[in-house]
Amino acid sequence: MSVLQRLFGFHGGVKPDYHKDASTSLPIAVAPTPTFLVIPLHQSIGGPPRPLVKAGERVLKGQRIGGADGNASSAVHASASGTVVAVEMRLMPHTSGLSAMCVVIETDGRDEWVANQPFDYRSATPTQIRDYLRDAGVVGLGGAVFPTYLKLNAGKQGKLDTLVLNGAECEPFITCDDVLMRERAAAILKGAAIMREMLAAGKVLIGIEDNKPEAIAAMEAAARAANAAAADAAIEVVAVPTRYPAGGAKKLIRVLTGIEVPHGERSTDYGVQCFNVGTAYAIHEAIELGRPLISRIVTVAGNVKQARNYEVLFGTPMQDLIALCDKLPDSDRVIMGGPMMGLLMPGEDVPVVKATNCVLVGSKKLFPPPPPEMPCIRCGECAKACPADLQPFEMYWFSRAKIFGKAQEYNLFDCIECGCCAYVCPSRIPLVDYYRFAKSEIWAREVEKEAADVARERYEFRLLREEREKQEKAAKLAAKTAAGREKAAAAVAEAAKPAATPEEEAKKALIAAALERARAEKSLVHPENTADLTPEQQAEVSAIEARRAEIREMAKPQLRQDD
Ligand code: SF4
Ligand code: SF4
């Protein structure tokens, strides 16, 4: 039974047209494996995984191809068996049109799995379970793709009062959680049981918007069975009023428990943690079946003949899914996600990733171009609609004027980009575009500042190192000079010593006098320049030469001794 009396309201929100029926008339189908899978390595919040494969390598389905690298990183796996044909930059499913590193696999149609081993989480430590889920690539499938292992932490108290499962799925057109709950309710609750055990949570509340009666019925039946098996009544399914964005984690916590988690704080500090129902299913698959996250349910809807939900391997081109649903000729765009929070894709050939809950095909008829933007009239309608209690028009003014510091003062980063403000704005101002612009500018400046700080630190370190080397050189030179002086002083002292015998003393004096005479004579004339001399001068030079030879002869033993 749903428990309506427990519900609390939340500020703001809107009631757009939901367009959900078109994609729920058929059960989930499995999308065919494409010939080429383009699997981006970076598919979740946190650091990009490092590639573990090279071109030419054969890979099996479920084999890790990207290893978690750094604190908040999460692994990525081959979605099918085949051969890696490239590890290269490819276009990402993002409005920016930027590329990122991808592993391209040519599939072999054999669908060969790696050996799947269930994980015995009951005999593992919490750290081991978290490491296992990180390496299994399990991330939040509600759209935020936050690594699940980081959220499986009961906070300061080591236990929680409430584990919330989010099945609200409030965004128009998207029904992937709805059909998952209809068809795989028991498996979702098995995943929830694992999370409950890890978080020591007292109870489990499953919030589902009341426009999904089939999902509510299926989950209630599964909850009754699970409660009976556990002999308790810990799991409750709660139908919540349909109002966008009731599926925001903080909004759903507020509606189900009455707890208002303040800006910048964690819900675990208030005894609550919230996971998407798809994430609970992925945890069950990873732990009890040993299957890493390689696929998800994706709604294909919008301007197509037959909207439907498919189980899709990550890396499958969106155009393959759109072809399955037969897009209409006037289609002019593809959006990943819903019309309120979705991202316009740079093309149809971008791959399905973990964040892809919906591939929405658009046309001018389905999404008419908005009338021209008019000036803000300060009517305050945006503030009334904002579920995050912000002042959207103030953030708009400062974002537009590029006074980003003031925009931040108005809590720009608490904006969940739900689009309610733009939806109600009578001036048709695309407010969320301004907020996204301001956020990306602030992030870019932060990155630039960090890079400048690193460069400055490196420069200062280089200056320090050069100064140290200069000082070391000066010290070495001073030491060398001092050693030279000591040596010279020692030589003088040695020369001042008296000779051992009077004969040697006399001989030394004789040698010194002769050397002095020779130096004087050498300064007068050089034997090689005798050609121009008179015969008398030549005779004198010969005499000098003879005396030099005599002196050298006398000096020989003494010089050898000095050597
Ligand atoms: S709703 Fe639009 S016109 Fe009204 S205050 Fe907000 S931004 Fe301005
Ligand atoms: S987009 Fe941001 S500012 Fe606008 S209503 Fe949503 S949370 Fe508020």
C-alpha cells in the first residue's frame, strides 16, 4: 500500500505535459548489438578511467577496458565480445560537440562473456564491496552518473534511518524507470536489500509518481514478498503527487520524510540516502550475478512512429535506436534526456552512455521555436516556480552581465537546471542557458586559476633551485680558494726551511744565482735571432749558451729532487 499521509510538500515545481504513454505500451526490447561499439572511457562524474586495452586486442563481453583512476573514478567495460580496432578521440554525446577518448570495438556476434562470478558481499568488508562496485562500473542511473560506491557510505553515524529509492521519474517523455519497475521489481528490491545492509538503514521508502500505477502495483507486490521473506515491514512503496521536479533527490527526500537537506550539506548527515531504482537493479546484477554495468534501459521517444524502451549496450550509436523506432521525416534534432533537462546532441551517431536515460527525437512541430526573448519584467514568476528556493532573475541578471561573483552569491551552483523558471517566464528568457554559461565560465576560470597557480609554484621552485645551486657553487669556489691559499702557504713555509748541509746550501745559492743570470741574459737576446748580430755579439751569445748548458747540467739533480 502506498502511504499518502506521510507526504510533505516542496516549494515550486511545474506540471508540464508528460507524453509518457507512447513508450509504455510495449515491453522492454533488447536493442541489437551494432557492428561497431564506440565506448567512451569517461562516462561518470570523477576522473577518467585509464585505458586497459590497445588496438588489435580481442575483448570479451564484460571485460574491463578502462580502469578506475583516482578517487571518484569508475571502471568501464566492453559491452560485447570482439576486437578493439582503435583507442582514439571520438565525438561525445554532449552539446559542446567535444571529443574524448573512446575504445572502438568491432563486435564478433559471439557474445562471449568473461567468467561471471557472483560476489560474496556478506563475507566482504565494506571497503571490499565498494572496490568491487567501482570495478564493476556501477554509477547512478538517474542521470547524474555519480559513482555508486562513493554513496554507499552511512556517514558520521555509521547507519541510516532511511534508504530512499527514487522511482519518481518526473521528466516528460522518459519512462525507462517506469518499465524497469513494472518488469524487474524483484531484482530492484534485491539490490535495495544489499544497499540497506551496507548502510545499516532502518527502512526503505520507494517513491513513485502517481502517474505510474502499473509500476506502483508491481513494486508493491515485490515489496510484500520481500517483507514476508524477511519477516519485517521495512520496505514501503509510496505514491507521490506528480509534479516536476519531484524526482530530484533532495525534493523526493523532502516529500517522503519531511527532511530539508540544506544547501551544500549531505543527506547522510540527516540519516537519509537516495538511489535511483535503476542503480539498485545494477547493484543486484553486479553483486549477485557478477555482471558489470554494460547496458541500461533507454527510452526512445518523441517524433517517432513507435516510441519504446530498449535494453541498450553502451557504445551503441543513437541512430541505430532511432532507426528501430522509425523517426518521422520532419525530425530536426536529437536530445539526450527529456525536454526540460536534456542536452541537444551534436549528431545522431554519438553513442549511448551510462547517462543516457532517453533518446528524444525532436521536430519544430513537437518543440516549436520559442518566441523572441523579451526583457525581464521582474514579475517574480521564476522565483515562485524554483524548487531550489533560488532567485532566478537575480542569477540571470548577474550571469548575463558576466558578474559571476554576484551570481555565485545568489547560490548559482545550487541550481539543479530543472528549467522550471524558464518554463514559466512570460518573457521567454532561456534562463537555464544563462546559468549553464555562467557555471561553465566559472569552472573555466577555476581551471585557469589552478593552472596559473601550478605554473607559479613551478616558477618559484625553479628560482629557489637556481639560488641554491648558485650558493653551492660559491661555497665550492670559496673552499677551493682556501685550499689553494693553504697550499701556497705550505710551499712558502717549505722554502723557508734551512738546507740540511752547508754544501747543499751553497749549491742552492749557486743555482739560484745562475738561474737569475740566465733569466737576465734571456731577456737581452734569444739564440734564434742571431743572424743579424755582429761577430763579437755572436761570440758573446755563444758564451751565454755555453754558460746556460753548464747551469742546466749543474741544476739537473737539484731539479729532479724538486720534482
Ligand atoms: S519570470 Fe522572467 S520576466 Fe519574470 S522575473 Fe523571472 S526572468 Fe524576469
Ligand atoms: S533551473 Fe535553477 S533557478 Fe531555474 S527553477 Fe530550476 S533550480 Fe531554480
